[in-house]
Amino acid sequence: MTLSFSSNDYPTVGVEVELQLVDATSMALRSAIDDILERLPPELEGKIKPELMQCYLEINSDVCRTVADVEGDLSRKIKLVEQSARDANVLLLWAATHPFSHWHEQKITPDDRYLGLVDLLQDTARRLVTFGLHVHVGVDSGDKAVMICDRIMRHLPTLLALSSNSPFWHGRLTGLRSQRSKVMENLPTAGLPPLMRNWSEYVWLINHLIQTGFINSNREIWWDVRPHHVFGTVEVRICDMPPSLEDVLGLTALTQCLVHSLSEAINAGTFQHDGHPMIVRQNKWRAGRFGMDAQLVDPQTAECLPAREVVRRLVEILMPAAEHLDCVGYLEHVLVMAERPTGADRQIEIYKRTNDSLQVVRELTGNNPHANATS
């Protein structure tokens, strides 16, 4: 199998947002994708997509040059989706797991590819009732994409900590800030990617997995970051679905700046200091467990730092890239995200205050009948 990488001469950005479909009355997940798709205007065909389960949808941005372009694109699409959802008595939930609905109650989308995945992976696939944010950033070559995937790994736990928004599983508080990240890791080709030297090694690996019958195509590679040869991008997939579009845009800016900065460093011939992969794995666990309260280990110095300090230092380093990419305000929002409670923290606070996971969904969707009485 030959994989030709589509070169991009600018760090363009594209975003995929996975949102939950919940019944406006029961607040439970509802298999409502068809009800919503049939109500959407024709111009959104192919931009709003079904996914593995019928209880969620994916909103894709166009290929954009700036984060501001992403904001304009997604704002328009989300508004139209929200209207179609309301007409179907459905609400959109911005979280990475549902607070009380169970995975085994959800319906698979009747698509040959999805049905084939479920047949192959069984309950490992059926459990994937999780919702994430994927950000694509354009790069100029396959070799560059592979090198960036290697170098960006040390920053993936920081992105996970910032976005952590899945403390529930089956109506229980799990003790984790990102249960989604642990569910995803059950897939045989998910989690942190292997270290690869160049595009040729990546292509060899994909061909090996296909030839030995482990996967059917490279679409079954679900690493936390991966090259995407069709789009010519590095695709960062580690983030939980954050609680708002504003946070999506902040994480998008952080990702675009990271990829651009790493690309420029590679162009300048900067030596890549090897941090041990176990340190990245350690930090990912801490980010998923504690969110922004995590202590993250610097892969080069072995110094333990509060995640908030890691974010502050990273934003400072990336500010010249943000100026170049015209996304300073969006990157500065990441500092706001770092200082306030995460989406997971907010869910936990609502549950501890109300002792009611249904009320968590009500408040997150803005469908809280008791709001006036309690405000």
C-alpha cells in the first residue's frame, strides 16, 4: 500500500468536534443522529457526520488558515445543528462521557465499516461511547509529520489536562478527570504512538499491520497523535471534548502553535533531546487522573511542576508563533482555562452539590428547570 502525503505550505487548521445527543426530557443519550441529519440544510451535507454510535454527531470545520476562521465556521454550523436538535427534542452535551447513560444501551450506526469494526473488536468497540476533539494542522511533508508526532508527545499530557471533561462512567464518579482517555486506550491501536524515524517507517508499519490482518486500513489507527496523509496534517486526538466552543478554540490555537513551532525548530536543525517514553506515559496518567491539579514531570530535567505552571511556560514559549499565526487572543484563553476549574471539575462540583447525575446534564446543557430557584 502506497501512502502519498499531501503537502501543505502553511500550518492550516481543521477541527473535528464530537458532541453528545441527549433527550431534552430524560437527559439520557438518545440515538437521534438520523432525526437531526434529515433536518439540516443541504449545504451541511458531509460537514455534519454520524459516528460509530447513533447517540452522537461529528461537526467538521472547513480547512482554515486561522483560528478566527475556525470560530466563524464552527459557530455557524453549531447554530444550525442546535436548531435541528431542538426541533427533534434533543440537546447537545459538551462533555467527553455521559454522566449516567450506559454504553451497552447505545445503538451502532448501521454502516458497513462501523459494523465491521464492532464485529472485529466486540465490546472494546461497543464501549466507545466517548467524545473527543481532534485538531489537524498542515505540514509540508510526511517526514516532517512523523517528526512532529514524536516531538509533540511530551506536550500531549498538558493538552489532556486542560481538556479533561469525563469524570463519570455509568453513573459513577470514577475518580479520574478523564475516563475517556482510559476507555480509548483499550483499543489495540490507540494511546500514545510508537516512536518512528521517518515517513517510510510509518508506511512500513501501516503495511505490516494490514498485511498481517491486524487492521484493514490506516483509518483504524487511533493514536493520540497521528499523521494524516490525505489532509497532509498532524492530527492531535488526545483531547476530551471540552465544555464550550471558546475552549475548543483555545486548544486549537495551542495545537496550531505547537505544530508550527516544532516544524520551525526542525527546519532550523534543532537537536531533539530524547525524553523517555515512560515519562510521557506517566504524565498522561497524571493528567487523566488529576486534570489541571496534576504534577507533570519535565522529560528533560525530571523536575515535577504543577500543570498550571507547565501551561504558563508553554504559552510564553509559543507566543511568537501565536503572533505569526494571528491567534494571540485565542492562545491567551488557554491561560484562563488553566486557572479555572476544568470541565471535569465542574461536573464533579455539580454532582457533589446535588447528588444527582441527571442534574449534571441539565446544568451542562442549560436545561435546568431549577435555575431561577437556586440562583
